Amino acid sequence: MSTEFPLSAGGYTAVVTARAAALRVLRFKGRDLVVPFPEGGPIPDYRGVIAAPWPNRIADGTYSFDGAEHRVAMNEPERATALHGLAFPLEWALKESDAGSLTLSCTVGPTAGYPFVVELSARFMLDDAGLHTSVTARNAADVAAPYGVCPHPYLVAGTSPLDDWVLEFAADSFLEVTPDRLLPVGVVGVEGHDFDFRSPRAIGSTEIDHAFTGITFDGGLARLSLRDPAGTGVGMSWDESCPWLQIHTADKPAPVPGRIGLAVEPMTCPPDAFNSGTDLIRLEPGAEHTASWSIYAL
């Protein structure tokens, strides 16, 4: 069985891996739109994965749902959190494919700390307008399940340094977090803050690893643009299923290369939603939820 799947259409090429249904490569006319990773090895920094059944973090790996306490493994020990769900270590199965589209599936749970059964299906489609992805979750058990999802691409505007890239997205507030564990403190307006990108401007030296909300949806879609002053760029859009947006400037301590791409993660819920309940999806038995997003060249 193939462990990765190529797609091509309209000047775009993409490669999706069976592991984590991760977007390993996305290029337009040979230009990278996301930070790629090597074939066959580990997936660094969760690049391109589908993060489910929760995006971002659960504090201490513990949460309560319908009166029961649960504890999942903490895979971010330095912050004592459970990061990016349970689907990323899984091999997703091929359901159908052709030259320009692909559908992969996997089942999450029941497992320690997540005694639920959620069937995930990810559809990837390339056309002249870019790569379109939708993830559908179905509760396959007889009890309700907590759920959230996001993609985890690192976008690339061009060959200039990230500091020079011009970013624009319409969000009027962000989630302040603790500096050590990146756990929620409270929602803060972006007005007058370094995180205000409602008008296009260079990222500069600003370090971001925060969730934004108060997002403007125009015709049912929110949009983000990232442009290199050399003239290239990349854009992302997503639907109203994702009222949160995590932005991360991929800062790394030396000597690890940092700021090599901008993580752009439309999320159905904010960090630690399994504890706060904020925008947490309650999947009833047999119920489905779909979230969709697109990445395209500018």
C-alpha cells in the first residue's frame, strides 16, 4: 500500500501522506506554498497534519466531559499538555483517488483518555483555484463525544525572510496565553497591538503563537493573505466552521532554523477547549461535522 499520494491540477502539485493525512508538499508552478518535509521520515513540527479530535492543547492532559474525568497522554512534556489530538500518529486509509482528488479516512478511539469513537474522512481536491480540503467527523459510538479539528500547514510566501512577508487577515481579537505553557488567559482586542493585521503589513520581528477570533467572514469565507515583497504570495480561506485561527511564526531556539514558514491553522475551537468548553463541538451519536479550507497561490 502506498504511504503517500500525489495530486496535480491547474499548475498545482501536492503530496499527501497516509500518516496523519499530512500535506507534505504543495507547489504552484514549482514554487513551494507550504514548508515541505522529507519523504519517509518523521513529520517535523506537525507540518501539514490534520489535528483531531482536538486542535492545539489540553492542559495537563486532563478534562471532564458529561461528568466523567479523562486523562490523555501528554506529548508536550515541557508544557505538560496534550497537543494536536490523536489522529497524527495514525495511518489513514485510502478511500478513493484520481489525478486531482483524494479521500483518506481513519478512526480515532476508543483509547486511553478518549473513550469515544470518531470516524474521520479527509477529502483533498486540486483545481485551478488551489487545494481544497474538507474533514468530516462522524460519531460512530452510542455516546456523545467532544471534538475539534484544524489543519497545520506552514505557509511560504516566497524566498524573502519571513520578517519581510506582508500579512493580512481580518480578526479583531486574540487569545492572550501564559508565556510558559501557552494556555488561555483571556481575549484581548488587537487595536493598537502588534497582532493587528487587519490591514496588510510586514510581520517584522513580531513573534506570534496565538489564536485569533472575531474573524470576518465574507460570503461565508474568511481569508488570509501572505505576500513576499519580491511579488509572490500564498493565500488561505476557510469556512465558518472555524471561528478561531492559530498563527505561529515558527520561532525556534538556536541553532535550529526558525521562522521558515508561517503556521496558519483555522480551528473549530480555541486552545484548551476540552476544559473551557468554548466552541467545543458536541458530536451526538451518528452526528457529523465538516470543516473546510483552501490554500492557493497569490
